[in-house]
Amino acid sequence: MPQLRIALAQLNNHVGDISANADLVVEWCRRADEAGADLVLLPEMVLTGYPVEDLALRQSFVAASRLSVERLASRLEAAGLGDLTAVVGYLDRTDETHSLKSGAAKPQNKAAVLHKGTVVCSYAKHHLPNYGVFDEYRYFRPGNELHVVRVRGVDVGVVICEDLWQDGGPVAAAGEAGVGLLAVVNASPYERNKDDFRGELVARRAREAGATLAYVNLVGGQDELVFDGDSIISDSRGTIIARGPQFAEDLLVADLELPAGLEVPPGSDGTGPSGMIISHHVLSTTAAPERAPIEPKVTERLSDLGEVYAALVLGLGDYCRKNGIQRVYLGLSGGIDSTLTAAIACDAIGADNVYGLSNPSAYSSEHSKSDAAELAERTGLHFSTVPIAPIVDAFHQGLDIDGIAAENLQARIRGVIWMAESNQHGPSIVLACGNKSELAVGYSTIYGDAVGGYAPLKDVSKTYVWKLAAWRNEEAVRRGETPPIPENTISKEPSAELRPGQKDTDSLPPYEILDAILDDYVEGDKGRADLVAQGFDPDLVDRVMRMVDRAEYKRRQYPPGTKISFKAFGRDRRLPITNGWREGR
Amino acid sequence: MPQLRIALAQLNNHVGDISANADLVVEWCRRADEAGADLVLLPEMVLTGYPVEDLALRQSFVAASRLSVERLASRLEAAGLGDLTAVVGYLDRTDETHSLKSGAAKPQNKAAVLHKGTVVCSYAKHHLPNYGVFDEYRYFRPGNELHVVRVRGVDVGVVICEDLWQDGGPVAAAGEAGVGLLAVVNASPYERNKDDFRGELVARRAREAGATLAYVNLVGGQDELVFDGDSIISDSRGTIIARGPQFAEDLLVADLELPAGLEVPPGSDGTGPSGMIISHHVLSTTAAPERAPIEPKVTERLSDLGEVYAALVLGLGDYCRKNGIQRVYLGLSGGIDSTLTAAIACDAIGADNVYGLSNPSAYSSEHSKSDAAELAERTGLHFSTVPIAPIVDAFHQGLDIDGIAAENLQARIRGVIWMAESNQHGPSIVLACGNKSELAVGYSTIYGDAVGGYAPLKDVSKTYVWKLAAWRNEEAVRRGETPPIPENTISKEPSAELRPGQKDTDSLPPYEILDAILDDYVEGDKGRADLVAQGFDPDLVDRVMRMVDRAEYKRRQYPPGTKISFKAFGRDRRLPITNGWREGR
């Protein structure tokens, strides 16, 4: 059986920056070549970045991507990398015109096979996802042709991401064509425990296709998405033989013993029962040179809490780095949300770039000031205090307000102070410290604590905030470092401290109950009857559902934040603002 | 030829409020019956409202809609309206299960035909739009069966909205089936001059199908969309014989002379060349009773400026009414944007519910105060003044800031004051007064002038703001009323007045040039090379493109506002926040 050395380039690119991404591809191809690889796989849409949104509809952007893949082929050849076969995801378009209103060519999500200075063939994604964060029917036209390239005598089929998740189509066609290797290029965003499903899927599809399967995924944060890497190689029996790290760049290299392609391969007549057209391309049939074998690595998985924490750190860090943001400002109340946010920020961009502001009012407790100061001491972040009482007084001179309006005023004065510091000392942003539970029920002050350029905990429920805080401290102990989070911050009862003696439980059910309801209503999309049948108090269910349905307006104006669940607020779950739906009432 | 009396119910419903919408349907069916109609058409998804967003994915919501259409049939029969044939849009689902991950039934966008207490048949939309504001592939599974119902001996084919815009499919099938009448139920959102395209399309499809075509559309505001009504009947030669008003409810009634359905209608074997299955249902074959003929009306179109103004008034008014908002607060600077916003608000919910706040600073000109006061006097809105200088001073005691940070501070103090007043005197919202040109280039202060629950001018360019202001004053003169907008507000040079002598042109090109570039870049999606070829200064093009590409973050957090163009900011045009695309540089 011929030996094929494959490299999976699990890299972090920059959406829209086609020329920088092309440089990255060349760099990683060089690394693959230095590792002796015959074939290197780069992720889906590596040249443009995956979540390009409506840039995909700009003709000039599509033209730039199309041109860059051709230039890349020449550039690799000129750099002495022409013998390497590279599979590169990019944005392209159809050539024909269509009967749609615009009459224009339609964008396609493609993967080009580059070899010896030319684009040998280019595969257009067949199965387009259009759920959750995916809108591919908005952008792309599906393809219907599977390309099989013969590399070192092995037949390699190339498909893209969702093609693997759906039954039928290209994976079935690859099976019909009897490929020895199925190469899957991906931009698969992180969700909690998705690596478990992903590993099982890769193994199952490898068995179904009767072929070794190589799955390469992007890594890095982009707006609300974070790609977790986790590239995988499974043999045809479904045994995972190599696996890359989570949330870190890596070149995963493996030697594969694969069957030789037949003289006349199946599907050479161009059609298969799957309905896909099958095209064959012979790139190289010579055996690989003698070389020292490489022991493939299978990277250990992170713990459940560890992987969420890593996602939050990478999501925030890349948001800052890719947007040219050098510093972050945030209000430190001594509470668990702002404290965990600060710890994440210190891990993401370094404590020296994190500025904590304490803005005590007449209602602030002693511990709110001392716990914040202790956090600063433990982590080394910058810490300063601007009391708000004189400013509150100045507003009250001109305004006749009380109750909630006066409570919100305090939160908004703090927001104005954070923004003023951030604007004065930019390039920087304010971090909003709200968690998913608060966001769900609208328990926040718009233009107050909701102020910010990024909200790291936007998709983290309150009860999970506590778990992550405890995990981060334990992790510090494991590493022999000072735990960043003061014990009192974890143990004390939550309060907004906007009036004397205020507690979160004045307005909300206990967080264990609230989060249990939210988990079923938001993540599980269960209806009122299901929730009541599960034993929740019907009045409480009504109250929580009403709060969630009415908070859509606030959620729309909340800053972006790292998505860690299937139903993050934002495009994953979008309600009408004007919403007359009152289930069961 | 049999005579058929048809009624088109151009009504304003409430998204999500299924039971209130069912009541509305009964009420409009009664009105149709009282007008002697044989057939009444109600809009697409009239029972649920059209833009239900992810409510379409809630099983309990789909179940409620499905149940409500069955109940509606019985209820109409019980109310003595069973002889009337009603076509009612609603949300339903497939019965079979699918191979998708969830395995659940998939929602469908359907129109039921109700007669004598039963749901005779139900058509599932075939062509699903998935561009601009439409995401129907996210929600719906397309149908493939055209239903033809015989009413008073006439064969009537039923299709839904996008089916009319796309070639092939159901309209072609209706032609094959030789229907006498093509009934099209719609939820077609307003865009500038869309009524022109719509009228032409209806006439063209009537000719193509060789049938009379009746097109009913929704009316009313829903979040950022406004539906403009404009229901139309065209005869088979493409002559428009009846047309409803724009932006107002109406029951459009017409007597139609239509060919009788054949004994064995074409397509009775169940299939046509279009690939659609054709099903026939006979409801009534008796001739209509003798009745006095009705003269159909063709409502005059509004002027270009008049229709945009009407859209903005209805969009804001319905946002307030449907969300239970009684009052609006807004900052009045004496400038054209806040003044036009105030005029729209007075027209939308009455001057007595509009509260203008003047918040002069040390840099405010005399005319900024006097022009605002004059606006209040002309319109009768509430007007009060809260100077911000003492509050600015209080912030500066605690903060060491200058430059842009100090300018933004003033805008944010105003935002805090407006929100405090609104929170104190709710249910109310603040109106953000920014226009599309400012929003495009990010010329606004986040948490300052961008504060608000709704932004009426969000999709109106600055140069169009001036045109609308002049039009509104001329309209007042035509009606013999006081023009609301002070002359000096229209004629003076724009300034944010955040530092001494500041003018908008310090930061931006003149608005005529800026709007011309934005029109090509944003609405026309032209690239840098196109813009330069058109004669714009290349450096200016680069500067404007960079400003637009970098302002996505601010735009995402801007309040919702009435959409009037194809490329409104929001879901119609969505860029990555982290965006490395620098075209041509």
C-alpha cells in the first residue's frame, strides 16, 4: 500500500484580510513541506475567513478571493512548494448567470486543489447549513461535482464541513468512487461538548465511506464565534489515529498506509447513484521517498470547564488582537461576574492591559470595594476608584426622578465613566460583565452595566459563572499560582447594590431555579406545558417566559460576546421585539 | 361567464398574538360577507404575523397556529360565514419526519382554504425567499402541490408571495391548470418605489398565466419592517382594475367576470410540466345571486416623498402601539434630524405624547435653543430644558479627560437624562434621531445620541432628511396647517456643537458628496474601482469605505428603525465587526 504523509494546518486567520491569509497559507505549506508532507489540508474559506457575512455578496470581494487562489498556486510553485498538494478553502462564484432577480453569478464556498503551480480542480460545497449561526443559503449556490485527486497513487476525495454532517451527497459519492482518503476541510465553530459529537461523526463517516478520513478545522475567535481546532484523522475502521489540540494552532502530521487507486476507478463514467458527478484527476503516482516515520499524536481533551474557559479567553483575546484593541476597561463591583470577566481578560491579553474601575455609590457595601481591591492585588490588573455620589447629586439637581429611574441612573453614570476612560486611553474597549441568565430575563440597565465593546460572559449562565470561577482558582492551585478570584466574591450573595439592602432575589427566583427553567426554555425550546409538566411552578414559568420574551429589545443592543452554546442570544435565537405571543395565557 | 365577487382584506395584525389575529380574521370575513363577497383573501401568515423570526422554530407556537386555523374554520361557520370561501395564511408544519439532525417535523408557510366549517386544503409556499430581510430557508420546508378550488364555478389557484416573483413553479402550474383566477396572499415589506415593480409584476404574471390575478398584502409596522398594503387586482390582459391604498387598512372589493372551470380541468391527472402536483377541489358551482354591481376603486399612489414619510409614521406608530408604549422622549438640538424625528413622532402618536428635551451645554448656540422652542410651539409637543453644564463639571471633577472623550461625555450625559425621564414616566421610549448617513460612517456617540428604543431616520440619508422636512412643510401648507419645521432648522449648517465652532464638515465630506458615495457603496454594492471610475476622489473613497467598514460595531448596537431601502443597516446588510477587508489597498 502506498504511504501518504498528510499535514492538517489548524491555523488562526483574519476574516476579510485575503492577502494576510494567503501569506499564512504559504507559511503553513512551507511547514508542511518541511515536515515531509505530500498533502496539506487548510481549513474551509481559509483565504477569506469563514464568517464573512455580507462581504460574500460584494463582487469585488469575491473577485479578490478568486484571484488570490490562482496567485497562491503560482506563489507556492515559485517558493519551491509545487510538489506539495494543497487543499485550500476560499470564496468563489458560479460562472453561469441565473434567473434570479439580480441575474448575477452566485457565490460558492469552494476548496481548490493546488499542485505544481496550477489550480487542478475546485470543489463547491454541496450541503449548505442554514440553521443556528449558519446562513449559507443566503450566500452560496450548492455544487454537485465531487473531485477525486490521485496523490502518490492514492485517490483522495475532497468535501467541505456540512457535507460530512448530512446523509447522502458527496460523502456517499466518495464511497462510490472508492477513495482511499476522504479530506474534509472545515470551519466548525465551538459549542460545549461539540468535540464529542465531532469525534463520533468523523469515525462513523470513515466507516461508512470505507476510507481514512482527515478532518481539518480552523482555530480562533471571530466576533461571536470561536473555532476550536480539534482536527482529527480516523482510519477506515473508525479508530482515531491523530487529533490536534483545542483552541491552539497546530500542524498535525501523520503517515497513512492507504490502498492504491484502481487503474479504472469506480465512477470514472462521471456519475454515481448519489447523483453527484465524479471527476478524477491524477497528480502523482510515484511512491513516497524513504523517510523516517512520524508517530501521530492524539492530543488529550480539555475538561468540560477547561474547554469553556479556553473558548472565552481565545474569543476575547482574538476580538482585541484582530480589532487592534490594546486595553480593556471594566467596572469592578466585587461581584462574581465582573471578577470572572477580569480574570478572563487577564488571561486573554495580560493583566497589564486590564484596567479595573471601582465606582462606589452611597449604597455600595464595604466588601464591594475590598473584594475588588483584592482581585486587583491577586491578578496585578490596574485599579482605580471614581466615586459616583457627586455626579448622582448633579443629575438629581436637574431631574425629578426616583425608583427604578434613579437606580438605572447610577448604573448609567458608571457606564459613562468607563466609556470616558476607554475613549481617553484608546485603542481600548469597555467589557460588559453581564451573564446569560441576566441577559435572558433583561436584568440589566441598558446604557449602564450593558455598556461595552465585548461581553465575555454573554453566553454563560450565572450558575456556570460560579463553576468557572471555582475551576479557574483550582487551576491556579494546580499550576502553583495565586488563585485570581477572592473567596468572598464566590461565596457572597449576588446584589446590584442600587438601593439599600438590594438582593438579586428581590427581582428574580434563585439562580439554580432560574437557570434550570432557562435551560429548558431557551436551550431546549420547550413550551410552557413541558415546563409545568417537569414540575416548575406555573406562575414562575409564566413570569420567566414573559421576562425572556420581553427582553429581546435589550438583548439586540447588548455587545457581542463569545458563543459557547447552541442557542446563544443573537442570530442563533432571534425573537421579534414586537411580540404578542403569550403561550398558554 | 360566472361572476365572482372577491374581497381583499388588507389588514394590520400583531406578530405572535394568534388569538387576536384570529379575531381580526373573523371581523374582516364578516365585513367581506356584508359586502356580498364569495371569496375573501387574507394576507400571508395573517394568523401569526409574518416576521415571527425564531418563534417559527418553537413547536408550541407552530402547534398553536395549526390549531387556530382549524378552530377558525368552525368559528366562521358558527358565525354564519360558512358560505364565504376564505384564504388564510398561517404557520404549519410537515407531517413526515426528516433526516435532519433534529428529526422533527419542519415548519411550513401555508395558506388554508376555509369553507363550510372545514379546512378544504392547504397550500405550502414553494419558492422561499432567502435574501435581504428574508430567511425562509432557515424556517420553512417548501411545498410542491398547487391547490385549485372551484368557487361559484370558477377555478381559483392559490399561491404565496415569492411564488409570484420567481419564474416556474406554482404560477406556471396555475397556467397549466387553466385557472380563471390566481389568488396571491402576501406579506411584502415596503421599500422605496416597490409599488412600481409590484404593479408591473402583477400585470405581467396575470398575462403569463392568462388569468385574473388578485394580490392581497399586509399593512402595518413590525420592528424594522413596514408593510405597505397596496393590494392589486389585474385582469388577464394585465390591466389593473382595482388597487388598495398604501399604509392604510382597507377591504378592496371587486366583481370579476371569469371563465367557468371545465368539466375535466387540465392537470386533473395530478401532474403538470411545471413539476408541481395539481389538486382540484370543488366548493361551489352555483351562480352568484343577483346583486348590485360594485365599482372597483383604483387608489391613487402617493408621491415618492409622501410614501416614505407615511412609512416612517406608520413604522414608529405601530412600534409604539404594538409594544404598549404611550410616550416618546427625544433630545431637541434645533437641528434637522431631531426636528424631523419630532414631526414624525407628532404625526405617529400625537404631539401630546411627544416630550422634547433641550440640554444646552457651554458650546450650544442661541439658535439651537430658540429653534427647538419654535418647533415645540409650532407642533404643540411638550418642551423642557435641562442644562448639562453642572453635570459636565461633576464628571470632570472625577475624570481627567479631553478631546473626543470630553465631546462624547456631553452626548452621553444627554442620553442619560433622556433615559431617566423616559424610565420615570413610562411606558415610554427615547427616540434616537440619527440618520443613515451618520450611521453608515459611525458619526455618532454610542450611548449618547445613539440612545433610544427606536430610530425613525435610521434608513434615511441626510440629504433625504432635508427633502422630507421640506415636503412635510409643503404638505402642511397644502392642508392649510402650520408647517411644523422652523425655516432656520432647514437652512442652517449642520453641527454637533460638542466643541466651539464645530461643523459636521470638520469630520465628514459635504453631505451631497458623502450620500452619493454611500448610495453607490451601500445600496449599489459597488467596489472601489467602480467608485473611482465614476469620478469620486480616490482618497475620499478610501476614507468613506474605511469609515463604513469600521462602523459595523456601532451599527449593531443602534436601536431599530423603519426600513425604507433594499440595503437598510441590520440584517439586510451585515458585515463582520472584526473585518480585515481593505479593498484595493
